[in-house]
Amino acid sequence: MLNWKFISKKFLRSWNGGVYDELCAPGVGIIGDTMLVFGSTYTSTFTLWMSTNPKANEWKPLVDSFEIGGWDPSFFTDDDSRLYMYNGSSNKYPMYGIELDRKTMKPIGTRKEMYLLEPWRFGWQRFGEHMDNTFLDPFIEGSHMTKNKGKYYLQYGAPGTEFSGYADGLLEGDGPLGPFTAASDPLSIKLGGFVRGAGHGATFQDNYKNYWHISTTVLSVKNTFERRLGIWPAGFDADNVMWCNTTFGDYPHFIPGTGFSGSSYGANGKSGYFTGWMLLNYNKSVQVSSTLGSYLPNQAVDELAKTYWSAATANKGEWIQTDLGNISTVNAVQINYADQDVDLNRLGKWNDQFHQYKLYYSSDGKKWNVLVDKSNNKTDVPHDYIELPQPVQARFIKLENIHMPTGKFAISGFRVFGNGNGAKPVPVQEFIVLRTEKDKRSAFIKWRPVDNAFAYNIYYGTYPDKLYTSIMIHANNEYWMKAMDSQKTYYYCIEAINENGVSERTKVIEVK
């Protein structure tokens, strides 16, 4: 999963007119050695495509017009070779499921209702950035089915694409078409940190049979539906409970390999894939070559993907420099570009464009050494991650522009990872969760700030030994929790974070 190749393909036929974005939210199915692709439609005229060699971009119609159609489709082939399709994207109607005839791709029977959202019970399903049902009811969309040890785990996206709380909920059942029981908390959710949102996803196994959950994360700056993809470790515990670990999910993780597996959730809340390299430059001093308007320098180090610094031009030689505060061990750097003065019609991924830059490091800000040279790069790297062959000791890291594919030289996240060569934070004191008396979906959480911490992880769940959900909070010692199941008792703990690691987690507390 280290190197990805983008293969461009257009699937619409000559009779598919008036479609805005080629195949919107397409579904992929697997039948034996054959891959299926089908786009979202409310018509009966979209083609269902097949390929036995997608790497070579070899596709042909399986059926010219897949009559049943469906928005946000997904396909599932069961162990008995029976094929099912799930679909639905609505804030009025439920998610549906149906069996298909594998030879004709025609429906067997009629669609059945799988699930309708219950925001009155599950706080995280409420629409809006603050889960307050702002201006619309929540949407259910983006289904995906996973089977494990005879159980069926149907996943669904909610409550809205453009929110930090975008998540993949989880339904558990004994059959592919239900009935299902809704899990209290989402399978994947990422409310805080640089990358936020973890909805409209899918679960797959790598070559080593370890599970991963891939889902879309929120930007929604230049376009309401602007998103990126995140991949999180996933799996099943000893009780067959499905989990997805997004804790430090936007920090460096190891790639799976022979003899190395992070297939357990992690007793301390951290995935076995997590490197332990910490963010070294959160909200620290920044210097730049120039600034465009209000796109200020520190917006490149504020751990908000929505905000960014922009230079006045895209010229070669524009630069940004970050101060780590003291000599630190640097293991990796991530460069996240932003779209400034880019044509708003330039949607999707484009071939034949590239970024070029140089990275430098220094101990005193005067004498500089080349850290990474990508001045000859010919690859599109809007979110470039560089793990150093050997860590270096440095206080200053500088990024110098060579070439931008389009727009200004703009950075939403200039992130340096390693160890600050200092002490870890002490455990959090006076951690309290005050659950709302009349609305058990919500709570006010507060704790005493830790002097040398810049962030905190709050862990929670409905079982004291299964705190499978976490929220990262930056630069604050309180949080309005809106995401709980009103009918369940919850359990919470917290840990502090700084450049050198994390504190011990606090004792788990019960919240009725």
C-alpha cells in the first residue's frame, strides 16, 4: 500500500447525457477474478462494467444498461457466490439491499429496507458541523458490506459529506439482507486533528490478510464535496466486534509486511502500525518569503487542513521555514499543498502535472543542509510524505518551491515528525464528563490543562475495555461531546500529547 498508480478511465456511454461528474460515487464489486464498476444513477441507462485486468485499463460492458440503477451503489459477493447490491443516499429514505442474478444482473425480488437513521438516539447522526441538525436532516449514504466468521457488518456513511463528524456507521446481522442491529458508535469517525471526517468508506484486506478501512476525509474549502482519502487500521476483536482505529491516524504509520502486523486495536489505544513519531511544529514560529492577503504563515502549522498559508506567487524560490523550538530528532516530513488561484472547474485528479521542491534543515537557522531534493520530480504530490533514511538532528526545516502545477505556492500543512528530545507530558488531572440531563446524546467534558501538552486524546466507548473511538483536541481543555447513544452507559479516559510522546491514560470513568 505504499505506491499507488492512478489509471484514468471514463465510463459514460454516448446515451448518458447531462451527467455532472462522470461516475459519481461509483461502486466496485468483485466476483471471482472479475471487477465490476457502476456509477450512481436514478436512471436505468447506466452501463455495468467488468474487467479481469483493471491494471491494464481493459474494460467492457457486462450489461449495457443496468436497469435497477441506484445511487451510492455497493456490491457484495457472499461465500455461497450469491451477489447483493446495496444503495441509497437520502435524508428521507433508508438504505436498501437486494439480491442480483449473477448471469443477468437482474434483481431477485424487490429491494428491502436495510436501515433508516435514528438521530433522536445516536447523537453522531445529527446533521451539521456541531451535530445540531442545522438546516437539514441527516443523510445516509455510501454503504459497504464486510463478512467475518459468519456475521455480516454493513457500513454506511452519515450524516453529511462536508462535516468533521462525517463517519461510517455499523450495522450487524446474521444475513446479508438483515435484520440488522445498529452499533452505538461509528466504525470510523475522526472529529479532531489535521485530517477530519472518516465517512463513505470501504473495508478491505491487504496481502497479509490484515483489515483496513478506507474512507473520505473532509476539506470542503473550494467545493462543498472536496475530500481526500484516509486509510485506517481495522479488524475484529476476540468477541467479533468490528473496530477501526483512527487514533493518530494522520501521523506516520508503518506499512504492513512479512512478520509485522498491527491487526489488533492496541491495548493503549494506539495501532501497532503507529510509529510513535510526534508532531514537532504545532503552532510554532514560521518565517516565509512572502504572504498573499490573509493567508497567513501560521496557518501552515495550525493542524487545520481547511486553512493555509499562500505565498504571493508560484515563483521558484518562494519558501516557508518552520522553527521546532529546539534541536529535535526529525524522522519524517509531510507537505500538504493547498489550492490557491486554481481554476474552480479543475475537479478530480489530473495526469501530467507535478510539484517540485527542496527541503533544507539547520540547527541555527544560518547554515543549511539539503534534506530532500525533489527538483526533478515529475509526480503529482498534493500530499507528499517523506520518511528519512536516517533521522537528523535539527531545529529549523525549510521548504523551497521549485515548481507548482497550478495556482500559487500554498501550504495547508507543513508537518514535521519525530521526537522533541524532551520529557513526555504528565497524566491529565481532574478529568470530568458531565452528561446532559435531558439529552443523553451530549456531554460537557473538561480537564485541567497539562503545562507541556499541545493536544489531548479523549477515548470513549460503551464497554470499559473497548474504547474504540477517540477525539484529538488541540489547544483547549474542554470539549462539547455530541456523539453518544442516548440509551447506553459510556466510559471515558484521556491522555496528553506533546512533541516527545503521550502521557499515561487516565483511569477509565463511567458516565451514565
